[in-house]
Amino acid sequence: MAVLKARSRALAALEREIAACRRCPRLVEWREEVSREKRAAYRDEVYWGRGVPGFGDPAARLLIVGLAPGAHGANRTGRMFTGDRSGEWLYRALHRAGFANQAASERRGDGLLVADAYIAAAVRCVPPGNRPEAREQAACSTFLSREMGLLGDVKVVVTLGGVAFARTWSVLKERAVAFPTPRPRFTHGLELPLPDGRTLLGCYHPSQQNTFTGRLTEPMFDAVWSRARALVDAAVDEP
């Protein structure tokens, strides 16, 4: 209990640091411009317009790594995958797999709880065109690395998209996880057992570009979360 309380305090401090971060001028300028101009449907709302922290269960055995906040989703609501179409897909799937208490989330404080899971991102500010530059990804890597260090119970990491996969791989290597082979090519459904006992899973990002075109279907998406659930449950059952 004391360990979890200390972990929760450390994560809360990191969340505040991420929200206040202004390391990348291009991203700061863009997130604030989007927050001023707004989308017509949200013209009466006050946008978050800051770095978006990770959130979830401090005892999580599942870590989910997305790409970056959506311009009118997390950049507006202040919580990853909240208030946009990608989030609709993600929380429906997490609810079906038993990682979330409800199938939808529109805003912070709407009752959503994720159980045994923590949701983070490769980049914490909305990038123009959803394309963060390499130096911006590198600048944000420290946040993901520190989250991984604090989330000491994680057994499974699901990466949503190629950027999240590549960045997560880099962070794991930096954290002295010895990989026996070069980084494999990202594919949907990739399953990579790691030397430290964790498992890295690859999944297409639930972006509209993927879901509207049928590149990612709900059965494909559910299969990843079912596998994550099976791996997490197997880790729980280990003596």
C-alpha cells in the first residue's frame, strides 16, 4: 500500500510537469493556436492546450502507448483518447476486455476508470498534421521513460502505431533492456516477448484514417486487447 501511495504521488508530480512543459516551440505554438481557434462544435469550451499527461491505475500491468493528443480531443479535454473518434474505439475495446469501467469517455471527470491499465503517449502535445518531428519525439521520451520506471508492475505494453512502437522500443533499450535482435518491423498483431519477462504488442492506431478505410476493424482491434488480457492474467497467475 505504501509503495502504491508513493508511486501515485510521483506520477501526479510527473503529470504536473508534463502539463507545464514548453520544451518544443513548434508544438507549444500549435497547441495554443488550436486552443484559440477551436472547432465550431466546441467554441464555448475552454481547451486544455497544454501537455497531456498519462493517466490510469498506478498498479497497472498493462501500459498503452499512443501517438499524441488529438487536436480537438485530448488537446481540448486534457486526457488522452478523450473526446474524439480514436477514443471512442479505444474505450469500447478496453471496456469489452475488462480494462475500463465504461465504454465511452467525453471529458475528464465523466466517471471513466481504467483498471490494471495506464495510458500514455509518445508525444504529449498535439503536433501539426499528427506528425511529430524526431527531435520532438526525443524530447518527450524522458516522460515515457520515467512513467515506465514508476509503473513497476507492467507486464504488457501495447503500442498504437509505428511511431509509438519505435519510441517505446527506444525507451526500453535506454532502460537497459537487452534485446537479442534488431528492432523488428512494426506490424499489427506483432507480439514480442522481452528478455525481462514483459511482452510488447503492436497494434494499428485507431485513427479515422485507419478505421474509416477498414485497415483496422473492431475484430482486429479486439483481438489485440484479448491477447493483452490473456497475457496480463497469465502474469497475475504466476507463482
